[in-house]
Amino acid sequence: MDRIEAMTAFVAVSDLQGFAPAARRLGVSASAVTRLVASLEQRLGTRLLQRTTRSVTLTDVGARYLERARRILADLAEADSAAQAEQAQPTGRLVVAAPVGFGRLHVTPLMSAYLQRYAEVSGELRLNDRMVNLVEEGIDVAIRVGDLADSSLIARPVGQMRRIVVASPDYLVRRGEPMTPEAIAAHDTIQFGTAVAAPEWRFIKDGQDLRVPHAPRFTCNVADAAIWHAAQGGGLTRVLAYQAAEALAAGKLKVVLADCEQPPMPIQIVYPTSRLLSAKVRAFIDLAVATTDWHFGGKRKS
């Protein structure tokens, strides 16, 4: 027995004081309404309606049950309406995840613009460099740089990111500009990222993947430190293009070995499913596509 369906049938019979008119309202047969009410009474173990050939009246228990049944059905209708409204108009709480550096520089302004546009939404931005689980951690949407490993997620490409090798102009004057990846061995290098025993940088040379080991003079786990040291003439470092954008624009750094870079990585907005996508998530994606310039790739510039 569908309890909600049976409860709806009972309320209709009580309102219209008959099984036939209730059946016409519900668009089912009178016998179907009779079975629904009978099954409800059987489940409750009590009679809700007194039936005669001429009338249908409520028992005392039925009258009290009717009041509660109306309230339950009204709450369900309100819940349905609220859910449908959320599909049409962005409301509720939007939780967005992003990498720390990229999120601070590029996702925060997007989130701010989104909340200014949609007053009925509250937002939470979680910045973390680990790979978060959207479903388990209650995250509506995430921005990821790189190929998508979890095939259960839906991805919307919104840009691309170069991995670049940079150094300060004065360092390149002193030490010379490396013209091939192998020339890195003769240079001071700055390793950004997880410390490993034998770090290596990857390039593309003559269409083939090339791994170049190096012995860094300076290792750090944040891009800002690597970029600052490189700008002071500390050597070559390999970072994501957006991380060095400000220093490049100011002329403090210069890109080298651009022709040997690996293909740009995709920047993607990911979410668990596209089925019945909520208005708040759909609006966030649409705003990102319409207003952001996250193409840190394309034509390479030195």
C-alpha cells in the first residue's frame, strides 16, 4: 500500500462525503478508492469511516486522523513546491570547492559576483589542494585543474592551463637561456611541489614525452615562494601559468622552453550529475562560462 496515496484517497472521500465523487476527483475508479481506504484502515487497525448505502461519515478516530492527514499532505505539497521553486530560481546554500591558489585568485571573485547576483543563495568556498569527494563531503560543484580521473562526475570545460618554466631576465643574462630541456642540468633549479628524492620535469621533444631529472638548489611546497625566489635570480622553476602571471606581466620573469611544453591541462567545473541539476548549480556554471577568462594556454608567449 502506498500510504500517501491511501491518505489522499481518505481525505478526498471525507471532503466529498462519498467514494464515487472522490474517485472522479482523483481520476481513478471508485473500487480503487475503496481498496485504498480499506487498506489504510487495515494498517491502522481501526475504522475511519462509517459507510451506509446513503452516506459516508467519519468515526471519532477518523475525524482526528483527518486533521493530521490534512497537515501531512499540506507539508508534502509545500515541500514539493519548494523543491520545484529551487529548480527554477537559485536558492539555498551553494558549496564550491577549488584548489587553494587558483581559488583565492580566480574562484573567489566569481563566487562574490554570483552571490551579488543571486540574493536568495548563501555560499561556502572550500579551498583545498587535496582531491575532495563531492558526494561524501556535501559539495555541490568543484573547479579542478587537470584531467578528470573520476568518471562518475560530470565535467564542463571552462579553460586550460599551461605548465611553464620561468626564470628572471637577469638570471638568464648571467647563466644563459636553456635552449633544450636537457640544458636544465647546467642550471640552478627551484622545485615547487611535493619533495621527492629524484625530481624531474616533463616536456615534449620531437613529439615524444621527455623526463628531465634535476637537482634543485631550493625546494618549497608553495608556488609563491618558488616564484619569488626565481624573480630574485634564484634559477629556473616550473609552475602553472596563472601562478606566475603577475610576475610575467611585470617583467620579473620570462618563459623559457615554451616550444617543449606539455599540452595545456583542462580547467573544468565538475559536479555529481546533470540529471535534475539545481538552479543554483546551473546558474553558477552559466556565470563562470559567461564571465571568466580561464584560458591560461593557447598561444605561447615568452
